[in-house]
Amino acid sequence: MKALITGITSYDGYFLSQFLSSKGYEVHGVIRRNSFKSFGNLSLLPDGLKKQINLHEGDVKDTSFINRVVSEVKPDELYHLAAQSFVAYSFENPPSTYDINIGGTLNVVNAIRDYSPNTRLYFAATSELFGKPETVPQNENTPFRPQSLCVAYIMIKFGNLWSKPKLTKLLLMTNFIFLGEK
Ligand SMILES: NC(=O)c1ccc[n+]([C@@H]2O[C@H](COP(=O)([O-])OP(=O)(O)OC[C@H]3O[C@@H](n4cnc5c(N)ncnc54)[C@H](O)[C@@H]3O)[C@@H](O)[C@H]2O)c1
């Protein structure tokens, strides 16, 4: 099995890349291109494991890059973790947050539709999707009850995409709040 992880240098990417490697996956990851290389949390992985991960440098906002990496790798599973995930910054700079979190996600979804339709997509999203859930913990069957207009709007936008016949393997979930040393 082949997995592609956007935001592989993230906190969650550290755990996910270890988990998938331990299951025998061929792991590919997108890292943001900078003037200097920054491996983030990946630098904490054991050297042997780091060498096994195939890295692709680019930005999720870059449509042609995402199209290229998805069409080249054709992953069985794509884990979309790349995001501007710092809530306080999203209030300071909404346009940049929108471009990365919404534009970047649209790029990923469209690339799967156009270049690798059998890929299953996990989108990390936000716990705001569940709003005030009646059941704890939540799972794939927990109904969405967003309390924020913004989250409801985004869900409608993505809902329009899901209804397109080709894109049926999308799992919109939220990562849970992890507190740890890494
Ligand atoms: N960790 C949690 O408790 C939690 C809870 C709910 C949702 N989430 C979601 O899960 C995902 C991972 O969370 P995290 O806390 O590990 O994130 P993080 O902030 O540690 O990492 C974000 C990652 O996204 C990458 N990234 C940001 N902008 C990019 C761009 N334009 N192009 C390419 N890569 C880019 C960064 O390089 C980094 O690897 C995020 O989408 C986050 O919103 C996390």
C-alpha cells in the first residue's frame, strides 16, 4: 500500500508516518519548500525510518505541484494534514488561512478526482464539524452539527464536491486533541 501525507512534518504527521511505516506502507510526504530545509517533527524519527520516507517539496496552495505529486505517486490513501492550524493566527490573517486551508484542500480533492480517482482521502479538518456532539467519543457515524456559520458554509462547499459521482471515497474527520512530548 502507498500513502501520501501532506503536512508530514506536523505533530500528527510524526505519529502517522511511524504508524503507516510499521504497517509496511510505502510512505510519501509533502514538505513545504523553504530557502532552508525544515523537517519539523520528522527530524525526531529514527534515521532508518527517515530514509524510507519519500519526500516531495512543494506547497498545497500550488495547484500544478499537487496535481503532479498525486498523478506521479497515485497513492492508495492520501492523508491531508497540511494546514494553518494555529487558531489565533487565523483571526490575525484570514486570507492566508483561507488560501491554505480551503484552497489547499480543494487542490487535493480536485487532484484526486482528476488524476487518481481510486485514492481514499482522509482530511483532518476540525472538531468544529461536530459542534456539540451528543455522543462521546465521535466516530465516522457521528452526525455533523456545526455551530459556526463558517464551518457550515465550508461543509456545504465540500458537500457539493462529494456529490460528484467520481469522488466517493472521501472521509472528512477531525483529529483529536493530542498532548504529548513531540
Ligand atoms: N493536533 C490536533 O490536536 C488537531 C486537532 C484537530 C485538527 N487537527 C488538524 O490536523 C492537522 C495536523 O495538525 P497538527 O497539529 O499536527 O499541525 P501542525 O501545525 O503541527 O502542522 C501543520 C503542517 O502543515 C504544513 N503546512 C502548512 N501550510 C502548508 C502549505 N501551504 N503547504 C504545504 N504544507 C503546509 C506544515 O509544514 C506542517 O507540516 C491540521 O490540519 C490540523 O488542523 C489537529
